[in-house]
Amino acid sequence: MPVDYPALARSIAALTEGETDQIALMATLACEVHHADARFDWTGFYRVVGPELLKIGPYQGGHGCLTIPFSRGVCGAAARTGAVQLVPDVEAFADHIACSSSTRSELVLPVRDGSGRLIGVFDIDSDQPDAFGDADATALKAILDQTFGRL
């Protein structure tokens, strides 16, 4: 059953109303999105912590990589280019970083605050190949904009 993204967006908005702490918002969003769909095997944030450097933030699922440079992997590509990365087969992505051997497909979205500054990336991994589509990317981008755009 596909995710009811409008209901998920309403739930996240209600849970985060008035909250301005980035970590609290990331933790809540990671939890809510992770439990919204069985396709989502690892769901979490990598935060911008320095020039061209991401560090793991709140997440749900098994362990993740602790740091990722902008120059490496799917998360680095999303941070470096500012574009959504929709990867149907991680084995075909030349610079994929295998934080988990079970990951088959990945969706990574840049996360920006209200001034447009990149604050991190939102990473969703699936143990299923070709698990994500444009509808997932569009709906999740809207939720991220709704949640972090007010900061």
C-alpha cells in the first residue's frame, strides 16, 4: 500500500508545530517517514557540519556511515549538486558508499532552511530494487520544505 503522503504531511505538521530545533525536527521526521512504508529500510539525515562535510544525524534503522564528504556517494551528490538523487540500483551508481550491504535503492533529498541554506540531506534506503519514484521525491520534498522552510 503506497504512503498516504497528505496524511503523513498533516501528522508531521501537527507533531512539529512551533518547533524550531533542527535536531528535534529531524528526529521526528525520520521516525514518522520511516514507519510510513515498509519500503523504507533506513531513513535519516546527514547534517552539514563543515565545508563539504556531512555527519550522521537522527535516523531510524541499522547503523549508518558517520561522515560523508560532499565528493562521495549518493548523499554527497545530493549535497554537492543540490538536486534530488533517485537511484533505482545502488550497484549501478559509480560512487555508491555501502553503509549497509542490504541497500538496493536509494532516495536522497537536499534539506534547506528558510533562507535556502543547505543544512543537510534526507536519505532513504530500501532493501528492494527500484523502490522509489518521482511521486515519493515530490511528496517528501514538500514535507521537508514545510518542516524546515520555517527555520
